[in-house]
Amino acid sequence: MLTSTFWFVLFASSLACLVTTIGIYIISKYEKWGNQNIVYFMSFAAGVLISVSFLHIIPKSFEMSKTAPIYLLVGYMGLYLFNRFLTAFVCNDRDCNELSIGIIPMFGIGLHSFIDGVIYSVTFNVSIFTGALAAVGMVLHEFPEGIVTFLLLKRAGFSHKKAAIYAFLTAAVSTPLGTLVSFPFISKIDNATLGILLAISAGALVYVGASHLLPAVEKENKKYTLVSLGAGILIAVLIVASKG
């Protein structure tokens, strides 16, 4: 069972890596199309992430650990504070140079992608179904993440080729790397601790969807984003309902 779970986790994280790579490729080849449609991918991914978290992952973590609500808050606020720290560090005054605008966010996104790989290990060790639910939304949000990383590096003055390579290494490869590093340890922990980690993961997922993706979507003010958001919610509801 452990061996089969590992292959599921590795497949999910590798798929996330592939989707990020596709995002980088598309934006590098078709920058105009990517900029026009990225908002729909973001709203769909937000719908899936938020719905999956509230309908399945959070209740599951509460069943496994009595302290899960505390760690749900830790997961959400931890990611929020981390992003606030990056924002303050990158642009705490008006003298931000173009290099820091590209480099610091690149490492921030890389760390986030690494954590995504850890989340795959956590959720799939709870159950294949729980891992698959989390993977749907997470894989989808990797697409715009690759695009954003590439565009930031281009804005920082990197060449087209270097921006694509660095975006691939930090935003794409870091996800399966996070899986490979974390899985041997995740698979050995007890059920209650796994529930705590699941709650932290859920808090991070809710943050990504509700506090990162949706505000970015609202700034675009495109009317059909509500349709893509609704589609993401509907898919998550159908998947969870089919399990019950």
C-alpha cells in the first residue's frame, strides 16, 4: 500500500510540474493569449481549492485530530504572514530595483511550490481520495503560477531563455522535489499528527484560493470569471458527493 501511495503522490506532483511547465511554455510563446485567459484558470482553481477544503479536507482533519482547528488557523495565517514578509522585503519603499522584483518573488514561489509537494505527501497518506481532491485544484493553480514567475523574471530584465529556465526550476521542479523529500517522513507518522498536517495543508489551500487567487481575479473585473469559479465549485461538489 505504501509503495502504491508513493506512486500516486509522485504522479500528482509530476503532473503539477508538467502543468507549470506548460504555463511557462505558453506564456513564452503566446504572451498575449496567456495574459487574456489566465484569470479564468485562476478563478476555476480557486473554486476547486476552497470547495474541496471546506467539504472534505477540513472535516477529515477534524476527525483525525482534536487540535486540528488550531492548526487550520496556523496554516492559513502562516502562509499569509509569509507572503506579507515577502512583500515587505521586496518593496518596503519606493527604491525597489527591477532585479529584486524578479528574484525575491521567484524564490518565494519556489518555496510555495516545494510546500505543494509536501501537501501532496500529506493528503495522499490520509487517503488516495483526499489526495486526489487536493491535487485537482492544486494542479490547476500551478498553471498561472508558472506564467507569473516567467513574467516577473522578464520584468526584472532576464532574457527570454533565462526567464523560462529559472521559472521551470523554481516553480515546476520544486514540487516533485518537495514530494521526494517529505514522503519518507510523512508515511511514518501517526494518525493524529497526520490530521494536524492535513489541517495546516487545508489552511494553506484556503489561503491560496480565497486570499491570493480570488482577489487577483477581482482586479481583472471580467464578467465570465464567475462562470469559471462556479464550474470549479461544481466539479468539487460532484467529486465529493460521488464519494458519499
